[in-house]
Amino acid sequence: MSNISQSLPNPGILKDVQILVVDNDADTRYLCSILFESHGAKVTTFELVTDALALLDCFAPDILICETRFLNEDVWPLIQRVKAMALDLRRVIPILVASAYRPGKSEQALTQKIEVHLLKPIDIDRLVDEVWNLIHLAKSTSQPNIQDWVINHRRWSKRHLAEANSI
């Protein structure tokens, strides 16, 4: 079970957080909308990477949640665009990948750009915890200095893993 979602039953823990969900599975998009909106977030969902890319011309999410495998589309341009946007805006925009597939050797560049990879089916409490932690880590990092981000994320990951193992 999750630490944050169990210890903070506050429906507003993600108040006003802008979440962009890009997944080719309608059930996943619906689940993310209902789940995160019930915690106060503003959720925008897309089935297609191209539609999400078009939105990024006028919208900057606080976090991107996406699948890695799309029919006739590549998620890599979306991830690159979000990371470039973060640098332009001088802030951190974390990326959480939720996929039924483990990243292979051919996806090494992809895994270096994301903060968290969760395998489907996903534990809902863990998903909320990961999003909450990534948002708070991003807000505590004043500028997207990649070295600081990696160091902070590693510390958080070790602490989070230790807490999970102690339960």
C-alpha cells in the first residue's frame, strides 16, 4: 500500500496540478482522469502523440504521463519536446511512463529522459504516490539543472525504495 495516499486522504493533494496523459488505451486515459481529478488535478488526455504535440504549442503541463508504444507513432518526439519546453521555461517537467512493456536496449535514450517507469497493470495508490512525489521534487528544484535533478531523484528513489521495503 502507499504511504502518501494512505497518510494524506486529502482530495486536494494535487490541487491545480496540470497533468498531460497520452495513452492509446481509453481505459487508462479514463482512469487517470477520474483518479487525478479526484485529487484536485487538472487532467488533459490524448490518444495520439501528434495531438499532444499540437497542444504543447500553447500548454505546459506540470507532469507528463505516457505510454511508450503507439501504433504508427513514436513517443520520442513528445518526450524530447517536453524536456525542451522545461528548459525553455526554466523549470522541471517530470515524465512518468506507464507501459505494459519493459524498456529494451533500443529504448536506452528514452529511459534516460524519464523519471519513473511503471509497468501495467499499475497499483493506483503507487501511481498517485509517484505523481505526488515527482511534482513535489520538481517544485523543489528551482531550475532544470539536469545534474541536480538526477542527484535529487536518486536520493528520493533510494529513500522511497527503503520506505517501501520497510512496510
